[in-house]
Amino acid sequence: TQLLEQSPQFLSIQEGENLTVYCNSSSVFSSLQWYRQEPGEGPVLLVTVVTGGEVKKLKRLTFQFGDARKDSSLHITAAQTGDTGLYLCAALPIDSNYQLIWGAGTKLIIKP
Amino acid sequence: EAQVTQNPRYLITVTGKKLTVTCSQNMNHEYMSWYRQDPGLGLRQIYYSMNVEVTDKGDVPEGYKVSRKEKRNFPLILESPSPNQTSLYFCASSTPLGTINTQYFGPGTRLTVL
């Protein structure tokens, strides 16, 4: 069974601080995605990374795909209250085009 | 507006009473799927469909049925709901999964089975 482990499960920090969330596996993936989910809504795609070592930036959010395509990180600089939400990673196994593997999520709370 | 709609958004029912949660997308996507989300477990796939009349089991299909008679609709059927099916359910659609694609999620259906 392929697993995606996210850490930490829960993070509560003050506005303005930096943070990093991790998504790890022992399996190799063809791509990995990060989604953000707000209360009462479905997940919304933030980014897709495909190449080992790839780094993508979305304003204050920086996403990195591990060199071996087994793990990823999400770094937020100067967090804002609007960043509050559940962050989910999802990965596509190299031997499948039909099912994404999902992490359990990191619940992030940014306090004013 | 491109969207995935689900109905109902909230449902409280009793054990054994058959129910259907509807899902519809207006993006002409081939791929649709159903997930349930439970605290600490993340999203678990129930069923998916790669196109009309083509469905397959996900990771947790027991107690659920689906059908895909039209491209835009993918209803989830609980023939005899039980309390362990109390959960938050999401429908999603996308172009066929590949290295680069986006899954679009509905707003969710919160189901409580008493």
C-alpha cells in the first residue's frame, strides 16, 4: 500500500511567521499536487510539481518536489490569516493514471 | 461558470433508508470520482469513473454504488446506510488523470446516519 504522510498534522502560528509543511513517502510518483481546503468547501488545487527537484512559487508559497520524486514541501513566508485552512498533498503513482494517493492533511491556523 | 454541484449539501437519515447523492459537472470531463473525508484519515476514494458506463472501485467501496449513464452525472447511492457511513462526501471531476491535471471538487455533502 502506498502512503503519503503529512507533517505536522496540526500547526497554529502567529501572523507574520514562516512555516513548512511536509509530504513524505517511500514510493516514487510521476507528479504531486498540493490542495487547500477551507471549511465548508471542497479542496482547491494550488500547484502541481512534476520534475524531481522542481521548485514552484505562488506569491508567498514555495513548493518543492524532492529530487527522487518521493516527497514534497510547502513553505509559507510571512503567513497571513487568509492562509488558514487544511493543506492536502496528493500524488500520482508512476504505475497508475486512475487513482491519486492522498495525504491526511495539515490543519493550519494563522492567528492575528 | 465551470463547476461541480452536489445535492443535498446536508442530509440526516436513519439506518437502512436508501439515499442518493447527486453530482453533476459542466466541464465535459471524462473522469469523475467520489471521496469520503473523515478526521485524521484525509480523502479516501470510494468509486471512480473513467467515462460513461465505465466505473471501478476505489479504496473504500463497501456499502456504496455508483452509475455513469451520462457524462455529466455521477450519482452515489447508499442502498442501506449505516452509522459508519456518517461522513463528508466529495464528488470530483477532471480530464483523464495524467501528470498534469486538475481535479475540481464539489462543495461537499455532510451525511449523518442515525
